[in-house]
Amino acid sequence: MPGFAAQDEVCRFRDHLNQVVQESALAWSRILASQGEREEALRMAAEAVRIDGLNQTAVRELYSMHAEAGDQAKAAKVLRDYEDALKAEGFSRRELERSLELLWNPEMR
């Protein structure tokens, strides 16, 4: 049916656009952080996580920015939100633990 094919194409385009926006937000976050614009860098990193709360790179960067700024409460909230997002996706306890481990050791993939 033509309607279903068009709907699938719209979904693929939306997913691709979200990925591009997320990658751009992370890139801007890094640039802003290197320029000393901490608040704007945090805002962009938070936007990347908002787009995809399961993206380990975005979560790791947002957590690290809060931790480096000494804001342990916000850093801990990033981890709780990540764990909640994993649970909402139906991750088992073992998968959840593995994802958290990979968050800190991405080279273990």
C-alpha cells in the first residue's frame, strides 16, 4: 500500500534528522566547552540526551560535564535518567549492568 511506504519513509527521515541534530548538538557542546562556554555546552549536551536518552556518548559527555563542574547531584541524575531509559526499553538487569559498564568502558564493545 502506498500510504504505508510513505509513512515508513517519513519515519526513516525523522530518525535520520534526529540523529543529525543530536550529532550536531554534541559537536557544538564540545566546541562550546573548549571555548569556556560551560552553560551553553551543558545545554547542548542535554539536548543531545533529550533526543536520545540511550545514546551512550551523549550520556557520558553530559555526565562528565556535570562531574567536572563539581555538580555531583546533576551528574547522578544523568545516570539515574539513563538507567530509567534502559528500563523503559525493557533491558534486563544483566543488559542494564552491561550498558552501564560500556558507558565507562566503550572500548569493551
